[in-house]
Amino acid sequence: MVLGVPTGTAVALFVMVALPIATLVLYWIDRTTNDGYVSVLGRR
Amino acid sequence: MVSTIQLTFGAYLLVLLAIGAYFFVTTETNRLSEYLLADRDVGAWPVAISEVSSVASGWTFFAWVGMGFLTGIHGLWFSITMIFIIVFMYRYVGSRFRRQSEQLGSITIADHLSLAVEDARLSTYVRVVATVSILLFMGAYVGAQIIAVGEAMDTGIGIDYAVAIAVGGVIVGLYTMLGGFNASIWTDVFQGVLIFVAAVTLPVLMIAEIGGWSAFVTEAAAVEDAALLEMSAGLAGQAFLLSALGLVTFAFGTIGQPHSLMRLQAIRSERLLSPASVISVSFQSLRLTVPLLIGAAGRVLYGSVDNPENVAMMAIVDFFPELIAGVLLAAIVSAILSTSDSMLLVASSDFTRFYEEKIDPNASSARLILLGRGTVGVLALGGVALAFVQPGTIFEIIEFAYVGLGATFGLPLLFMLFWERTTGEAVLTGIVTGLVATFGAGWITPEHYSLFVWPICIAAIVGVTFATSGTGSDVADVPEPGAGDASPADD
């Protein structure tokens, strides 16, 4: 029981928080490896 | 007697009109691409925030709050699916779509599908069916937003529902007619910030009123006839599967929302897609989670209410001082108006392009912009009329339009961009099937129609592609990267 809610709910809430962070990491990878162009998923 | 809430609200509407008037006076909206796409010169922040603001609509503060009130956190099945699709759209579809859009000179999605089909006769059919679909689904969507405006003003501000929807319709119609895409995108930015404040503050106050997070969790778990904090919503077996799949397939509509796709077309450079995705996903995560909590907290606080979709409005009036409540209600109504203006604009764009391409190719830009503005006015009136009739809840109308637009436009677009074998005949079939299947399945199985629309449409596109393979009409190729993109210095 995380936050006092059922495990499935806690996982879903975690995903909703983690996805923005994941896109931020992808953006950092784009900037450092591909001049800002999308480089992971849909490489140009 | 005019209350503080009404005064604050009125002042906000004046600001909105002033923005429309500012762009009408200061920018020369005499070229169609400038009126509609702000000359493909929009930065990452305005694109992402305006997209969030334009989808954060009657949906966020009404339909999704109602969902939270009735089934609690169960709506996250939709939210998670939608966020993954947004990432897919920005990171995978965006660059190909923008590149092809620039090459074809397309302004809207209907325009894009029509221009991409190389056979002239098929291209005309695509444009006609796509324009009809846009007008039907967007008309319904705008109607749902105007109902939400009416409910917000009625419940929150104490203005009669009929007066409220008339005022809302006039304001949104007027400033979209005046300022075009520039006005629309900048009012969206302004409103996006207000929504953020409203979305963060309200649940905190509501949960604090209950006694803090632990008290909220305990009391929410104790609510009878609902499992507010469970992803299953207390359902099991087939009932759970149908409900969760219904939400997941509803979220698939994200692939084909014309007003969101238009922003991918308008972005200044492909290099801005990655940062725009971060902003968009962040705001979307917030607005797809928080209203569910507001709804669940509302269930704990209010027990039973006449209309669960009005819980956020009730809470704003109950938990904030009048002045702040006025600003927050203005923020919510403005979000709804911004959704409506994007929709009106996209629908009017398609009608204008249809006129330009098929009826009077020599029409002057001034005439086309006048026609665009006229269409906005007529559609706004149609939306007001629908709001008077109120054929369903806000949630039901939005779901119908969302799934319909996704199937009608999203699927043919994705097939065209990612499957080289797709033929013009398959694109046309996809659009027609999307339109017919949404209305047909919605009529036959109103509870579960989103489950059926997607497989039917995919089967139709794939089937016709194979059937016309070798003999069918070609569709435009996706251009190679590099050509026509803005240089890094322009970002």
C-alpha cells in the first residue's frame, strides 16, 4: 500500500508522474546526440 | 445585484476580446496560411501549452470530474493510454507529418488527406467527405463545450443557462473571427497558465477540507456503491474488461484530433517537436489525473449531487473567496472557449479550403478570410443551438466526437504516413468508414461503440489497400528529412 491506495492505483499514478520525466530525458538525449531532432522513436 | 464573481468574470471576457481585437488591428491577417497556421512560425511553448489548453476543455473540469465522482481513479485507463499516444504523436508522427504537410502546402487534416491523394477525382471525394465529417464532429464537439460554458456560468456564477450559452457563443465566435490562429494560440497560452493554477489549487483545498490525504483515502474507501481508489472501480470479469477497454479505445481518438494535428503542422521546426512533447505530456498528465481526484474528493464531500459533472464548479464557489472564485471560473470557461475557438477555426479552415479548391479557385484571399469568418459565426450559432437541445451529457458528446474524429482522420493519416502500400482508394474508404462506423456503432451499441469502430476501420483500410494494390491511386510520399526545414538559427 503506497500512499494508502491499492497497488494497481499506485502504479498507475506513478506512470502518470514518470512519463513526463521520461520525455524530458528523451529531450536531453535528442539535444546532446542529434542536434535537437527526435532521435529515439522516429529517428530522422 | 452584480456579485464580485460576476464582475471578475466580466472583466476577464473583456481581456479575451481585447486580445482578438489586438491581433485584428496589429497583424495583417490577409493571407490564409497566416490566418490559419500563423505562417508555420509557432514556437514550442505556444504550440504545447495551447494544445493542452485547447484540449483541457469542458472535458477536464466537467466530464472528467464527473467520471472521478462516479468511478474514481478508474479513468486512469484512459489517461495512461492517451499519454502514450501523445508521446507517439510528437516523437514518431510529428516530423513525418509536418514535413509532408509543408511539401503539400496543407493547412488542415482534411486538406492534407485530400492533397496527398494524387488522383483528382478521388481527391475531390476525400475533400467532400472529410469536410462533412469535420463539420459534423466538430459541430458536436463545440456544442459540448458550449453546454459546459452554460453549466459553469449557471452553477458557478449564477447566470441563467440560456443567457450563459448565448454569451459564451458570441464571445468565442467574435474573437476567433477577429484574430484567427494568432489570437487563438495566444489566448490559449494565457488560459493554459490559469488552468494550471486552478487544477493544482482546487484538489489540495478539497482534500485539506476532508482532513488531509489519509482522511481522504479512508473516507473514499468507505463510500458505498463505489470503489473510488481502485483501477477496477469495483468491477470484475467481463464488466471490468469492457469498461477498461472502452476507456482505452476512447483514448485512441487522440491520433486524429484536427485541432491538435494542426499544431504539429504549424510548429516552426522539427527540432521543436521534442521540447514541445515534454511540455505537452507534463500538462496532459496533470489535467488527466487531477480532475479524477477532484471528482473523488467531491463524492466524499458532497455525497450525492444532481449533476456529477458540476462538482468542480460547486467546489470552487464553496472553497474560494469570491474574487478568486471569479478568476478561477473565468479560467475554466476560458479553457472551454479556447477549445471551441480551435475547433471553430479548424472547421472553418476546411470549409474555406473546399471553397477555394473546388468552387472558386480564383477567389481572393480577402474573400476567403471573410468566408472563414462567416463559417466560424455560423458554426458558433450551430453549437449554441445544440447546447439548447442538450442531446446527452458533456462526456457522452465529447466521447462520440473524439472517437469519430480519431477514426475518420487519424487512421487514414497514420496508414498514409507509415505504410507505403496505402492507396488513395484506401484513404477515402478509411474516412467514409470512420464516419459511418462511428454513427452506426454509436446507434447500435451506444455503451461500447468505441470497441467496434477501430477494428472495422482498420480492416476497411487494409482490405481496400490489398484489393487496389497495383491498380489503385498513389498517395504522396513522405519527403526525406532536411528539405525545407528551418535552420537551427531560426528556432
